[in-house]
Amino acid sequence: MEHISRGVLPSMQTAILVSDCSRRGVQAVGRIAELIKECDMHPDTVGLIINRAPGGKLNDGIREEIEKQGLHLLGVVPQDETVYEYDCEGKPTAGLPEDNPVKMALREIVVAGSFIGGAFIALMSLYLKPLGSRKRGYGSKKLPSRPKS
């Protein structure tokens, strides 16, 4: 939000907003979406992903708030204990089993949202592919060290 309001980002093609599964979270994302409009960012797509939804479902109150805020729902990612355990143990979430509910939900969002653009698909594919299967590409090169003064 700070980067948007301070004009650090001159423009963007796609804005993917992520909220937890709470009314206040959706309201905060709604304010960010308004800020994007106020700053004349004019992205082609603004979409919402709800994260950590109990059972992967949204209740009526959250759906109502999404509609009230005028947000386009891209998908819902369920709350999952395995993700929590991986995080606590320092394991990369890319190593989650293929049948993990979070991994399956993200795959659905990627397939359904492929119109969003390559950047979103590339980002999500990093999450979905095991580390060993990634090819070197954008962002994988080691950055040069800062010169010592």
C-alpha cells in the first residue's frame, strides 16, 4: 500500500490482492483497490485471493463484503495445518504433496486466472513446483555484492 500511495510504482498491469478470510481483511483490500484507482494506476486486472479460509469455503458475510467492496474474486485458498507445519519446520512449501488442498486450490486459481498474465503464472508455478524441478530464470541469478566503502 505504501508503494502505491507514495507513487513508487508508476504503473501496473495486474494487481492481485490477497486477504485473510475476515471481513476486516476484505475491507482493507477494498481500500487498497480504491487507492490503486485514486493513484491512476489503471491495471488491466484487479483480483482478490482469499487465503486461509476454513474448509476452503467463504461464508455469506465474507461474500457479501467482497461484493460490497466491488472486488473480483480469483479464488479461495484453504487453511491447512500441513502448510503451518512446513513453515514451523522451515521446510519449503513447494515440497507439499501434490494432493495438498492448498496446492490444489492454487492450481485451480492459476488455471482459471491464466488471463491475468505470465507474471502471476510464473509466481504461482514457483510455489507449485518442487524446488528440484525449477529451471534457472528470472530472479535466480546471484546479485553482485555491494562495493565496500
